[in-house]
Amino acid sequence: MDFLLLSLIKTGLVAFVFLTALAYLQWIERKVIAHVQVRVGPNRVGPHGLLQPLTDTIKLLTKEDLIPAHVNKFFYLLAPVIGVAMALISISVIPFGPKITVPFTSIETYLGLTDLNIGVLVPLACSGIGVYAVALAGWSSNNKYALLGGLRASAQMVSYELPLAVAIAAPLLMHNSLSMREIVESQNVVKWGFLYNWSIFSYFGIPFVAFIIFLICAFAETNRIPFDLPEAENELVAGFHTEYSSMKFAAFFMAEYANMTTICCLAVILFLGGWLPPTPGLDWVPGAVFFASGVLMLYHGTVNLARARDRISLPLFGVIFCGIGVLHWIPVLMPITTPLFWFLSKTLFLLFLYIWVRATLPRFRYDQLMHFAWGWMFPVSIGTLFATGLLVAVWK
Amino acid sequence: MAAGTLEHTPTAAAEPSRRRTMTLNMGPQHPSTHGVLRVVLDLDGEVILKAVADIGFLHTGIEKQCETKTWQQVVPLTDRVDYLSNLANNLAYCLAVERLLQLEIPPRAQYLRVMLTELSRIASHLVWLGTHALDIGAMSMFMYCFREREDILKILEMFSGQRMMTSYLRIGGVALDAPRGWEKVVGKFLSEFPSRIDMYENLLTGNPIWTIRTKGVGYMSLEDLLDWGVTGPMIRAAGLKWDIRKDEPYSGYDKFDFEVPTRTESDVFARYQVRIEELRQSHKIAKQALDGMPPGPFQADAPKILLPEREKMKTEMEALICHFKIVTEGFSVPAGEAYACVEAPRGELGYYVVSDGTTKPYRVHMRTPSFANLQILAPMLENTLIADSIAALGSMDFVLGDTDR
């Protein structure tokens, strides 16, 4: 098949799924935090508030596109564009699965948009340029809170990029490649007969330290609690995006969630074996998980109905989930669905971690955060890198 | 407007080098000023060089309004002074007027007053804890605290018919006797509450981020606090064991067994610990009041001050006359002046009432803890970071209604 056509189809598919996923990530976040906080969360629009992202999008699209009189117009408009563009580009180098044959055709393709031989550097570069979005937004808004937020954000992102990059270097040393696909392929080794050789399982757990450093820096890099100082609502109102409204605000919002998703994908690929399951012989699990949850929903939606308003939605979702489960068991589809399942479930778990932490922890102070970056994260990450390098040199 | 009277001079002039500072106007609309407080900050980067508090945005003239109401009608006004601990305000006012009238309050009324005041202290501290934690970024605490506060508001509603502006206290007692089944509801809340405090402590006390954000922040020496007239948990966190419930017992507090928690660090964390411990002590007092609630009348025997029973009013001439007089013109209070103070959640809350012998107060003055405590804002915030100022502001636990009245 024509390379161009295939790429276009894949790009369209990934873009659609990614953008929808971002919208629903926000729904998931609101629901999870609501349940942590003994609330219900969005439940007005659609069953269980499932149409909330749609209405939010419509609201943001139709709001007045306000440009305050005192802003530097060019940079004010440029900032959200840079932010959202840089956040969305990184997904193009993320591989979601191995090479597959499209069912009922002879087309062979990779799951994932593209594979660069410097793939790992692309998200780093993008987040590096993404700092400009925040700094420019803070500066061009001509607002004191925004300026403080922008300054905090740039300093924080620049500082945490360093340990982040050093933490990434550890798996690069181990797998001797910058291509994400090759990194995952080199983890595709079964050791001791039952465990896939994910990066965090090898070299006496030294890469696990790098993984933790990576996660912490990822929190800081995406400005999330406990490192959400740039937009610390209780100090700086809304931080660097105080003066932004409607779609320009939505762009920053989307950028934050896109960055979160990409960095979680990156963590999964570098440390958690990408689309590989934990142990071999688990091909029946994806279908079973969906089928079991479908059956559970059917049970609670029909036989053991707790709330009357769930009498339609729960059986419906039960049937849908059972259907998805069955799809995972169809032999033709299995080479596609199984890797996707493992990849997405690991990513979702990390995203859940993000949300969980947000609901639990207070935030750092600015100087403590910088001290944490330079006094702890950086030395530890350097140490991890040396240890990994030493082990790799001895072993290989 | 107030801005003209602020005398806000940039501190840059005082510096030897020509340092450029940024003036940041925090409030009156700001998520962390807990109401309409305006703080003008002189910033060098993120360091606050000078802070000026601008109050008065919530000024309602309650003190002056009191002079136009009859003695009993003032009680609903006192609700609105510190709307988070309205019962303490009711109590202080009633105590002052009762001192002028020399009324003897029956034990049941005293126990009801103590129990509900302590419950409202818990509710007030819960609002403080929730918003304070929210300011520092722990957003779930807010919801947990408000869940428990909701239980207390339901109890208050059960007793008085109102959730917040209860006006439950009357001069000479309480408005109504305890409703049917109150022991069960209050008992259920009190039996659950200690485990909830443990949960708050689990989330915050040992949390390393919480401790580094609060320890050593917002320090003020005990001498300074005394000079500024600060009272309540803030001064107890500086080491002074001063609690009016213990030192000048009122409303039968001497019959209750409780501790006055103190710390010596005088920082945000110490204030946090003191208030958390006060939650436990208030729970202890309320529990004792619940267990030892005496039977008997809930209002003093003063037919010319308190409305007679409905049945008596219909059958007895004397009662009908009293009812008519109280409803139409109120009761008169002997000329004189009285000051009564209580330990409100925020500190010493005093009511100074002056009577000229008529049915309306000549003057009511409130010594509100928020106003006195807020004075230390400027010295406390100097040379701190913006983030610390938010933590320090939260630890002061002021209510703007209480400040501006």
C-alpha cells in the first residue's frame, strides 16, 4: 500500500484517538479525584457524566475569544500555539506495539506513527521548546501573577529537565539505542524463564531508581502537584495562564494533559517494557479483564441493581465491555489488541498515579523545589547513571 | 477609599542601592485571602519586603446596628460577626447581658451551650484545617473536613432549625429544649470523630512536604504576640497557656475536664498541632456534656425576660402581660456596663455592653480575635516568600466578618 496513504490513515487515527483520550483523561481525573474526596464528580451530562468532555469542548470553543488590552499581542497569541503544538508532536515517535499485519490484507505496518533513530530525544526537545510557551505566556500577559508563574515555570522546567535527561540515559546505556522501538525490542527477552526483561527488572534494580527519578521529574516537568507551583492557584491565582480564556486557555490545558500522557508513554517504553506483558503466556488476560468487568457490570446493572438510574447504562457498558473482551480473544486481532492492551494499561496506571498524587499531596515551596532538584535529584540521577554504566560495562 | 490612607511607600527608597521592587495587590479577590482581605505586597522577586493589610471590605456596621435593636434582637446580629463560630458570639453577648441582669442560668442550659459551642468550635477548626491544607495544596483535606462539618451543621439544624446562623442562644438560656433523639445523633458523630482526626493527622502531620512547608514558617516571638494582643491558638502555639475556658471559667466550663494544648515553636506547624489537639479536646468536652446532660429547665426563671410557655400565656393573665411586653417593646436592662469574654475558636472574644436602662443597648462593642490577630500580618510576612505568606495567612485563621464587623 502506498506509504503516504497509510501514514495519513495512521496519523488521522492516532490524532483522533489521542485528542479524544485527552478529553476523557480529564473526565477520568475528575472522577477519580471526586471518589478520593468522597464526592460523585461529573454526572449531569450523559450517563456518569460521560459526555462532559464534549460539553466542555463546546463551551470552550464558543466562549468569547478575549484578548486583554494590555498584553503583548504577538507573543500572547503565539504562546498557546507553541505549547499545544510541542505537546502534541511528541506522540508521533511513540510506538504502541510491534510490527503487525493488518487483518484480511497483506499490509504490514508498525503500531505507531514513525520511528526515528533519535526518537527518545524528540519528547525532550519538544518539552524544552515547550518551556517557551509558559515563559512567553507569563511575560506577554503583562500581569504580575502571570509573570511570577511564568518565571517559576521556566526555572522549574529547566532545572528538572536535567535529572530527567540523565535518568533517561540509564536505559539508553542498557539498550544501546535511541530508537524507542529498538529499546522495547531489546527488552523482549525472557529471563529466568518467567519474566520479561523490562529495564526496571535488570541490573539489580538500579534502573528502578532511575525510573523513580524519571517519574518525579515528570511530575515537575508537567507542572503537576506536588510541583504545580507555576499555576499554584492559592498563591498565583492561575499562574502563567491567568489572562487566557476560551480556546487559548484550552490549548494550555490540553498541552498539560498531552505532556502528561506522552511522558507516561515514555516511562512505559523506557522502563516498563513498552507493549510487553510482565510474563509470557498471558495472552488470555486482556480479554479476561474486559470480559470479567463486563460481567460484573451486567450483574450490578440487572440482578443486583443498587441504583435505579444505572438500570440502562450499566448493562449497556457491560455488553460493550464483554464485546471488547471477546474481540481480544479473536485470533486474527490478537497480535494487535494484546500489545495495545499492555501498553495502554501501563500508561493508564501511570496516569492514575499522577491523579492519585494530585489528590493526596500538598505542594512544595519554590526554593525547596529547586533545592530538591539540584541537591537531590541531580546527584542521585548522576549516581544512577554511573552505576548503570559500570554494570553495563562489566556485563556486556 | 482606603487606598488613600494606606501610606504605601515603596521600600526601595530605604535600600542603599536602587533596588527595583514589584508591588503586588493580593486581594480582595484572591483564592487564599479567605474573604475580602487585601494585602499590598512589595516584592523583590518572590521575597516580600513589606506587607500592608487593608481591611474593611466587609464592614457591615453591626456594632452600630445593635443600638437600634432590642436586647434580644441583637443575638441574630452577633451570629453574623464570626459566621464560622456564631455560637461563641451568641454566648459572649448573652453572658454580658446576663451579667447586667444578674440572671441565674440553669445547668441544662449551660450544658447545652457548652456542648453546642464546642461542636461549633470543631466546625470552625474544620473549616480552618480544610482551607489551610487547600492553600498548601492538599486539596482532598478540604472535602474530608467539610464532610465532618456537614454532620455538625446538621446537628445545629436539628437543635435550632438553622445550619449556620443558628441564633440558638437566648438571654437567660437557650431558645428551645434539645429535640427528640438528639443524644443518638450527637453520640453517633462524637463516636466517629476521633478516627477522623486520626485520618487528618495521617494525611498531614507526618507528611514531609507538609512539615517542610509549615515548620519554621510564620514565626513570631511570644513577646511580640503579647504586645500585639494576639490570643487563641496562635498564642498557645507560642507557649503561653492562656485559655479563658480554664483561666476565667464561664458557663460551667469549670465542671469539665479538658487540657489546654500548647506548643513552643510558634510557627505554622505548631499552630496546626495546637488546633488539631483542640479538636480532640473539644470532642472530649462535648462528650462529657452529652453524657452528663442534666435534666431540668432550659431557660432561667425570669418571666419578664423570657417568653412564657404558650399554654400559660393562654390561661394566665400575668403571663399574657409579660408576653405582650416582651414582644412589643422587649425587656429593659438595668443601667450599667458589662464585659464578658469567651474563648472563641480564634481567641478571646469579648462583648462590652452598655445599658442606659432602656430596652435597647446604648452601646455594644466587640473585641473580636480576628481583628487583633490580623495586626501581626505585616511583621509576620516581612522577608518571607509568597508561598510562605499563604501558609502564614492560613495559620492565623481569621474571618473577615469578625475583623470588619
